[in-house]
Amino acid sequence: MAKGKDIRVAVILECTSCAQNSVNKQSNSISRYITQKNRHNTHSRLELRKLFSRCCKHMIHAEIKK
């Protein structure tokens, strides 16, 4: 049986170095990824090393608020 609340939720990961350097959050230079996380196993905000294609480097991407 399905439960009322979904265990897995969609989260948006944003490059931390781009977020600190840019003033306008909606600019095209910000690297963002969409992924899912399990609410029961991961209570804190998610941080992953992902490829930032503009710099061709792996940077830390952190979960942002929707």
C-alpha cells in the first residue's frame, strides 16, 4: 500500500562557488542539477561533487530551497 507522504523528494543542487560569486541568482552561469533524496536516511542538506561544465571542473553542489 502506498503511504500519504512520499519518502523520496526531488531536490535542486546548485554550485556553491557560483552562488557566492554572482549577484543575480537567475543568471545562466549557475550550474544546477535536479536529483532525489530519501527523507528518512538523509535529514540534512545534500552536498555532492558534480561537474561544472563551464569550468570543466568538479565543484561542490549543495541543496537549495525550492
